[in-house]
Amino acid sequence: MAGTVGRVESRFVTWPDGLALDGGERLAPVTVSYEIYGDLNSDRSNAVLVFHALTGSQHAAGFNEAVPGLDGRWTEDVQVGWWDDFIGPGKALNTDELAVICANYVGSCYGSTGPSSVNAANGLRYGSAFPRITLGDIVDSQVALLDRLGIERLHAVIGGSVGGLMALSLASRYPDRVDVVIPIAAGLGVTALQRIHNFEQALAIENDPMFNRGDYYDGPRPERGLALARMIGHKTFVSLKAMEERARTEVVDRDETGGYVRITNPLESYMWHQGTKFVQRFDANSYLRIIEAWQTFDLLNQAGAGDFDELLRRCRNQRFMVFSIDSDVCFYPDEQEELAAALKRAGVPVRRITVHSDRGHDAFLLEPDLFAPHLRDSLTGH
């Protein structure tokens, strides 16, 4: 059993009338899967909402043996919460005082409604019929969850990577619903490099012959395309030094790719292993939908603001802690510097901390000791 939270189970809430999407469609019904660690106090003022990263899940802490209806995607790799070292009694997110909530994104594949879900209209999996979603849609679904739980105002919202973009979306679009905002390794928009990497990943999946325009659930899955997409993305999540340290010291099978290209060194073998392991726990359509939501992230447009000064002035009654990671090559530290400067110009109380790590972007998942003191101070200080 992992961590001090112990064994947990995912919970589910469904809205029969569904969710109105930014694109004008209505997705109905909609289910959101979530977990809570710690207890809500009498006035429900101690809630912290955590947005997971691109391919994360609602399972942020403790040990969850199984989630029903996931077609085998709940593998051993996801049974231990992805932020288990951060959440629990006495930890950075102290569940003796806080109720920590994490929900799976609409469009994902861990219990919330997504492309692999059954469409109630015809009894078939959505596949290519699943509508396009935005990060704003995902935020709206989680605000609806807060409403269902009777939480009018969050003590804090926290998100890393793409989750940090959603933390900013919630803070600026629902400014009266949160006190403390903690984006980790995120930024105000989508950079040129992110767009290129995301585009490459999308094409890797779509060019897999098994993709079948997204309608592959009754046949072979586009596993090779999804594995390649993961490898493209993974090289921005982990620093080269960390990759070299993790790589196997010898190449186990030079022909494991099954094609003309042979694996010739441990780094190639490591990357191939990351890709093939990933396809066991994630759905290709969900990967495409969330990548597209990232690509189309437009905070000003979704919040109805003319510029960032106008937008961020809404957040003057909030407190921000902005985290940078000095070795991050997915969301470079310049992006957090720009965010912090924009917040200061708008008169928003903000602190910025640069974490020094050789682990790259994924440091916020792997090194709690570097983040815990600042998280704890932000969640308890005034």
C-alpha cells in the first residue's frame, strides 16, 4: 500500500443534461471521475483542486487497485497516485487540514466521458464522433463538480504543465471561486515549440494505419502511432541527463521495434520502452483530444478579455505562487517569468520560485522535497 493516504477509490458524478462546449455543441450525458483526500470542513472552505497533467488521472494519492470500465488501462503503473509524495497527513498538501480534490479531464480515458466512452445516443463508443473540446470546457466541467460538492470557493487551485494552464483559466474566468493559485511549469499561452511537438504527436497517431480516423475500438488499436507520439513528447518532459541515467545499460532486444530500424543503444531502447509501456494505459483518441485542447488554448478569448492586464486584474483578490524549473524544456522558465511580470503589472500578489533540478519538466512529479516547503507556505501563509 502506497503512501499515508492508504487505499482509495474513484468516485463518479453524472450530469444527464451534459455540458455546453465552447464549440457550440452539447456533450450529454457527461460523467466526471474524481477522488478526494482529507475531509471537507463544516463550511467547505478548505478545498484544494489539483489539475493533473496531460495524461494523468484523478488518482493523485494513495493506492487505487482498480477503476471499472477502462478496458485494462488501469495498469500497475497508475495504481499508485501520481502525486502520492505530495498529498497526505503532514505532507505539502496536508490532508489533516485540507480536502484535496483531483478530477479526470472530460475527453480523457480514466472514467470521465471521453472518446472511448459509450455514446448513449447509439450504444457505440464515440470514437471520431466525440466533439472537440477546449481546456476551458474541462475547467467548466470541474467547476460543475465543485458545485455538486457544495464548494463555493476553493482555498487553492494547483496545476502542473497543462494543468497549470487550467489553473490559470479557472482563476481568471472564475475569480471569485479561489483564493490561492499555484501554476507549476506553465505559461500564459502556447509556444511555437509546443505547437510543433504537439503537431508531430498528432500526426504520429493519425498516420498509423490502425487509427481508422478514430474508429478503431472494434479492431486493432493504433499502438505504434501512440507509442511514437509518446516518445516525441517524452523528450520534452525529462532532461537528457535524466534519460541517460534511466536508460538501460545494455540493449535487451535489437529487433523489438518489429521493423527495419534496429535499436542500437540504451537510449533508443529506453525511449521505445516508454512508448510501448504508455500504450497499455492510455487511449489514442483521448491523447489527440487533449493535445488539441492544448493547441487551441487561448486564455484571452475564452475569458472574454482584450489583453492580459484586463484579464489578470480580475485576480487581484487572489495570491499567486508561480513555479519554474530551471531545466524545463517543455515550458521554459521564460514563460513563468512573463506570467509573473504580467501578474505584477495587474496588481496581483505574486511570488515566483525557480526550482533547481536536473530532472527537467517532470521534476514537479518526482522531487517533492524541492517543492514542498514553498507549497506548504503558500497554502498556509497569508
